[in-house]
Amino acid sequence: MARIAGVDLPNKKRMEYALTYIFGIGLHNSRLILNATGIDFNKRAFELTEDEAALIRKEIQENYLVEGDLRKKVAMDIKSLMDLGSYRGLRHRKGLPCRGQKTKTNARTRKGKKKTISAASK
């Protein structure tokens, strides 16, 4: 099992999709990494040699912000929005959606699930 950037890559997946299990690497970046290292997209994760895994690790470490560092950066960006008192920061602080979605009927993920009170119990 290949372990890159603190993530165990799934063995049966092709490398182009296996790398997307790392937070901060999508399909496009995965393909860029494989092109830069010269590794075949169709190679499975369990077929990866130690040298190829080291090449991928080096490429990611030098050119990409992933996993813990990226999560820390995102958290700091949100915190700075809240400290500034911007509209987006206020929405984050209140736990409401901050990208313009309506909240009258939707937004249950951000607002939390509410219990409805039936007319008979009033």
C-alpha cells in the first residue's frame, strides 16, 4: 500500500484517481503530477515501486499545499474573514451559508435539522 502525504492510497485504483484521495489534489493536479514524474496514468497503486512513490512525494512536497498544511491555511483564511468582520466572516460565525444560497427552506446542513411542531400539539 502506497503512503503519500500521510494518506494510504487505495491499492486497486489507477494512480490518476488514487492521488485524488489526498486532500488538495484533484484530478487535474493528479494528472500534472504524473506527467511531471513520468509515471503512467494506468498504473495501479499497488504496482508503484518505492522509487516512483518517492518521486511523487517529492513533486507534491515541492509544488503543492496538501493535507494538514492546506487545512490549516483554509482555517486561518476563515478566521481572518471573521476577525475582519466581513459579511462572509459574519455568516461563518453564525453558521449560515456564505455563498448566496437561500435559507428560508434549504441550508439544513449549515443551520442544523429543526424539529417541526404540528398544528395538533399547539
